[in-house]
Amino acid sequence: MEQIKLDVPYEKLHLNKPEEEIQFTGYILQNSQEYCPDRKRPALIICPGGGYRFTSAREATPIALEFVAKGISCFVLRYSVQPNQFPTALLELCTAVKTIRDNHQLWNIDPDKIVVCGFSAGGHLAASLGVFWNHDLLAPINSSVEQDMLTPINSSIEQDMLTPINISAEQFKPNALILCYPVITAGEYAHSNSFINLLGEERADIATQRDIVSLEKHVSSSMSPTFIWHTYSDPAVPVENSLLLASAITAYKVPLELHIYPQGGHGLSLANELVNKSIKNVPTVNSWIHFAFEFIKNL
């Protein structure tokens, strides 16, 4: 386990640097001359949930250790939360993806198998990168764009900043997404507190701002293959969040794997005794780990 410093270019998006430094922790598997001298492994970036108010411990290290045991190098991103607003955390996740891609040889990572996994609000963050990675919202941090050609971003993101741009943004692109009971929509089925924390109370009351972070409205054919799981009985983030995104993804013929479990609450993480005081009615949900691992293997 090692702490990795991220050089996040907040100033390029005219964002204030967060008071608390973000944490990016690597659980990086080393090769061995005995049995795997030159193996390139997938990388999994884990974004815990917490309603953009905090980042949950039960969706951090326990997830990383589970996938490390399966031969996947993992990275946990404790991204910025409120009072830091959109797109601060998204910029941090972009930087995390680029950092892994830039260091893939050092860390024995396959640069074409960088997967972002998010839980609840962390799922919203992961899906945000999935839909916005090649949009001009993030153009200021793309080294292939002339900086004097860009429009500065202020506290109000405009719709015309969300159109895809014809530049190489592959350095930020996740090769796949794993979304676990994700927050997706700011509409009828919204987890309202997540969007108040993400946008601030003033922006959260503006319909156009809420539309921008309603991710089902921004899916395109450039979205990465996606794995989603949710429980039908989730009392906090309605299952419609996942269904809306799944419907949008299938409309663009993007590869999708979707699992809806009939029972289980919110924030289940591994759905076992390690991270839950009670696992009543949710043992079968633990199967998501096997399915997600197979999803990564098949990329």
C-alpha cells in the first residue's frame, strides 16, 4: 500500500484548491520472477460513496483488498466533497486515471484496462467521467488543446460546454465502469442531498444545473462498457437511477451488464459480514463481486 500524490490542475478549471488534500492510495501488485515476470494487470480505481458529504470507509479498503486478491491492482480515491462543488471531484478522478496511465509501465498496469468503480455518489462520479471524458468541460486540462482557445469555467456550467470535442482525450478515458447502486439522476428519482452537496444549495435549485449532472441525459456512443448493480428495494437511491442509465446506454449500443437484486438496502459494499452489521436478506448480493471480476477479465 502506498500514498500517491496527484498533481490536480484546479487552476485550469478556475476551481479553488480544496482545503483538505485528497488521498489516493495504491494497492499495487508487483511482478515476480518466479511466476509472473512481465504480467500487465488491470487497474481498478475505487470511488467510495457518501452523498458527496464524505467518503465511506466500507467502500474503500475492503473493496480494494477483495480485488487485489483476484490479481487486480487497486487504487482508492478519497475525492473532494462538499463544500467543494462540481466539477472538482471529476477533475481529481481525471487526474487519477491519467496518473495511472502515465505510470503503467512502472506499476505493471495494462493501460487499456483501467476501470473506474464507484459506489452510490461515487458511482455518480465514476459515471460522470464515463459521459464527460471527451467533452469540452474538461478541455482545459487536455495538453493537446491550446489554452488561449478555451472559455474559462465559472461556478455555472453551461450546456454548450457539454458537447463532445474533436481532440484526443484518451488519457482520461476509463476503459470500463463498474457502478454499484449509483446516484445518476437529479430528476424525479434523485437522491436530493447528493446534488445539494455536489452543486451547492443555490445551483441545486436551478433546473439547467441539475440537468447537467443528470447523467442519463449525457450518454453517447463514446461511453465505456459498463457494469451496473443495484437492489430493487434500495430505500435511499431508487433503482430507477440504474434503470434510467441502463436504458440510455442500450440506446447507444454500448456494452452493458446489469444486475438487479430483489432484496437489500443501500450501501451494501461487499454485502458480507466484513462491512455490514447484519446481512439479512442480502447474501446473494455478494455475487456481484464474481460477476464484476469476470467483466474485467473479459475486457
